[in-house]
Amino acid sequence: MNVYNINTNAYLISMDGKDLGDRDLNAYDITPAQAGAIAREALSLSSDVSLDGALLELYPGRGNFLLFVRFPLSPPAFFSFDSLEDLLGAVLRCPGEPVSDLFYIDGRYILSIRFPDDTSPLLMFGEFGTPLQRPAGYGLYLSEHGRMLARNEAVGRIKSAFVQNRFNNLTSVLQ
């Protein structure tokens, strides 16, 4: 069994004839419950993790099959920041590295962020930036009329750049 991470919320699981035989499965007779069990095993999910809302797509073949698993993402939240300092302050409060894009338009930084659960970005970013009430397609507008600075991993890239920069500054002071 092979597992490929397609995106932050999507995976491809492939099984060949040996994998199917080991589980006594026929690629054309796999039930939704069996597909869920395969997804849990492949993604190392415990039985208490819900697959509700996840999209499972099965593609059987001769002696093999593909299973696409897509977990839903929340709609994007958009925040506007006046300065890099404000953006950095917000990003450093963000847990993990959610799907996020960073744009620059009209002298402001716009962060588009999606969480895989019901985490409220307003609680984290409201102190540093201004929430924007925009439709999900606002990211397309920003892509066309603004400058994209980071795609999909903006929060993670900013965090790693800041930590690396702090480490470099610290080592230069200590030398």
C-alpha cells in the first residue's frame, strides 16, 4: 500500500494485487466501510477519528485500486495587515501551519487562511490585523490584481524564515 500526500487535506492511496490479497479484498467489491477502514489504516487514524465529511473516491482496476481521500477545509478567512510586524505578530500566534496564501495589494498585506477544523482565526489575528468580510473567491481577485508573496504555505514559510533569522542573529551575537 502506498500513500501520497496530494495537498494539505487530500491523499491518494494505491493498493496492488498483493495488498488486496493480504486483506482478502476484490478491487471491484470494496464497500464504503472497507474503504474507510483502508483510509484509517493508510493514514494511521485511530478508530475514534471521524471520516464524516471526508470524500472517498474509489477507482478499481485489474488487480489494483486507487482511493482518493479528501478532508473538508473551512472557507478561507481574509485578514489585512498594515505592516510586516503586524503580520509576523499574527503568524507567530497561529497554531500549526494551516493552508494559507499571502498577497500584497494597495500597500497592505492580505492573508488568506484555512483551517481543517472550526478554529477561529479571528481570536488569533484580530489583535494584529483587520478581518475582511469577503467571499471565498476573493483569493482569485487578489491573484489577478495583487502580488502573490506565498502560496499554500504562507504561515509556515513566515514562521520558518523568522525562526531561522532569529537563530542567525543569535549565533552572530554569541560569536
